[in-house]
Amino acid sequence: MMVSIYELKPKFQQLLMPIVDKFRSAGITPNQVTVSALLLSILTGVAIALFHDNTWIYLLVPIVMFIRMALNAIDGVMASKYNMKSNLGMLLNELGDVISDLVLYLPFILIVRDEGISVILFIGLSIISEMAGSLVQVIGSKRRYDGPMGKSDRAFLIGLIAFLIVLKINVIPFIHIILYIASLLIVLNIYKRMKNGLKGATYEPQ
């Protein structure tokens, strides 16, 4: 059985509870947290694209990935704990994750050794994965987060690659190979999300 970093989310959420309460006390809403995570990702992606020749710029990737993961957990906990769930919030969560992944992963096209094919494939399958996990709700199933290589796993992988670049470890010639392997795992993840989503379906076609 292949596990996913996502399975650690409940414990991570518990650790963030004091921050959730402080945010709420300050009048911050879950949607504001979600949008903040998106804007942070966009700014980071632009910075990496502009300064991709500077090794140290890649240190932003693991740092921002962690902050984004924390913000994503905070908005969900806040919405549940303080009864602040909304349809807009659900849309922002889904779209924000996809856009954030796109802008954070896309700059790696500038350094991979296969003309960016592996990055495009990785991003494309990542989007399909999130679509598969979300769309099963249309047939009455629960949102699927099945791994391997779910959102948290992808963030960890890209963050690790970026950190190795900062350490000047010669990983760049192998990034495309790593992404091809990761893409195969995402294909498995898509299959599992669809399969398990169908098992939980409650909608009866007319």
C-alpha cells in the first residue's frame, strides 16, 4: 500500500489550531486565507521565473510550499470550526490549488533538460488528478485525495528538488526523469480516485 503525506493532515491541523483561533480573533476569513495562499504562490512563481539562474531563488520553493500547505490547512479548519463554509470557499480552494501548482511548477521548464516536456506532463496530470478528486462529488461521492503523488506529495517532491538545487547538488540533469516517474504515479492516483469515487457514488443516472 502506497501512503501519501496527506494522511498526516489531521495532526498538522491540530498543531495549527492556535493560529486558526488568532486569525479568527483578528477577523480574518477562510476565503482571505485561501486568496493569500494563491497570491503568495503567484508572486513566488514569477520571482523564480525571473531569477531562475540564481541558485538561491529556489530556496523560496520549499519555504512557500510549507507556508501554502499551512494556509490551506488553516482555511479548512477555520471554515469547519467556526461554521464559515461557503460555496465560494469550495471554488476558491479547488481553483486556488490548481493555479498555485501551475505557477510554482511552470518555472522549472526553464531548467529541465527535455525542453520542458516533463514539466508540462507533470502539471497536466496534476490538474487531471485534482479534477478527478473533485468531480466525483458530482455523482454523490466524497472528495477524493488518494495517493500516490497527491497534492502534498507533489509539493514535497518539488520542494525537495528545489532544496537540492540550493545545496548545489547536481540534480538538474535528472529532474525530467524524476518528473516522468512522478507522472506515472499521478496516473495511478487518477485511476484510484476515479475507482474509489465510483464506489462511493450515490447519484442515479436518469
